[in-house]
Amino acid sequence: MNENIDDITLYSAAALARKVSHKIHKVAVQTLINQLNGRDYHRAENFVTRKAIQQKILNLPLYPTTTTGSFPQTGDIRVIRAKWRRQEITDAEYKAYIPLI
């Protein structure tokens, strides 16, 4: 008998649950996707026009950057954030402590 059978069964059960989950597969979203047509894939304005509008509204730097994921956190920062989430410290105390780390 395969000694990994329990692991395979557990994985398979989770994979099957995900495949049929209503949290992941939303009927309303699928309905909207099925209603898409060729016009939905074309923008009203060209790139140059959209870029100018976005720049006027957002005033982005030449090379805007974003951060995906989380920054590394020290133990100290985790403690202070936990206290703040539990409302054991005020917003002002939290904001005062953050720059010190």
C-alpha cells in the first residue's frame, strides 16, 4: 500500500472542495463574463489620451511603483500592531510608535 495515500486523499478532498466552492465560483461573475462581447475589449479613448487624463487626475511620478505583499515586520512592530487592532492603544499612540521602529 502507498504510504502517501492519506496525503493524497487529503489533498484530493481539498482540491475537490475548491473546485465546487461557491466562494470561488460565483454564478453572478460567470454570468457577466458570458455576456461580454467584442465592444467590451476596446476602450473609448486611445492610450495617449488615457495617459494624459490619468496624469492630470493622479499626478503620478515618471516611474510610479507599488508594493505587493507585506513588508518584513519585527517582533516589536507585530506587538504594537496587535495592541492597536485590539484597541489597547490609541491611533495617536500607534502613529507615534511606528516611526521609532
